[in-house]
Amino acid sequence: MEGHVAARVRLFETVRAVPYGTDGAHDAESLMAIGRGDCLAKSAYLTAAFRRLGFPARRVRWLYLLPDQPPEVRLLPSREDVHSATEVLIGGRWVLVDATHDPALAPAGLTVAVWDGVGDTVPAYPPLGPVWRPGAGPEPVPNAGGPAASDLAGRRYQVAFNRWLWAVRAPGAPSLR
């Protein structure tokens, strides 16, 4: 049993250590080759790896609000987005495992989860509503019925967001909280 816990924690820490960025991989297959990825890539990789270890796992999603930084977030008509994480079945209970943010992002105030291999992690982004699970109806859609970001505004935000993430990781970077 202890070996299973240690293997789960090692897997989680390996995925969490991969730099988070929306300009990296968006799928499990590319995550380690590219060396950075978004929540889709990290949760897909974690889900597949848990399954290879023999643990049932599934992707879960929910609506959340984008962080207050960088300032370009204010150019978007809405800060609502969809987050992906993993649930793994341990001891007959589905456990939330969210390895989204790498440890270097903690000084910016982003949630960097720790995991004991048994209980839930804190989600990278708090859910705005219910958590979607496979078979539970349509997946969450950001800004349903509301204004959508223009392609240009969305691209500007993504570039600024990824630039901000790398600035946070820079040696000696001041806290951006």
C-alpha cells in the first residue's frame, strides 16, 4: 500500500513540476516533449498515467475566473474560463488531483497544490459552480449566453499571460501578489 502512495505522489510531483503555460502542450502526448503545458495537457497526462498504474481515473472540468494578472485580463469581456483536473479512485472514493501550477508560480499567488497521495488537493482555481464529470451532461462552456472575447483580445491576453508566468519564474522576481 505504501508503495502505491509513493508512486502516486511521485507521479503528481513529476507532472506538477512541468511548467504551466497556455503556450505549451494542450494534450498528454505532447506535454513532456514540449516541456510545458496547460491544464488540459497536465490533467490528460495525469489521468492516463494513473490508469497505467492501475488506478481508475477521469478528467473533471469546471468554470472558474481567470487570475487578476496580468493587467491585460481587463481587456476581456469576461474572465470566465474552463479548468481541467483529474480525479483518481482511491480506496473506493474519487479524489481530486490538480497538478496545474508548478512550484515556481507560488510567489505570484497562484495555488500550487501539494498531495499526500490519498486525499484531495486544493484546486488550482476554485470552481464557480458544479464540477463536470464524464456522463454528467454537457461540459461547461465559458460565458454561455454572454459576450465572447474577440480572437484579437484573446490572443493578446494569452501572450501577456504567458509572458507574466515566465516573469514570475525569473530568479529574484518580486512577489506579484
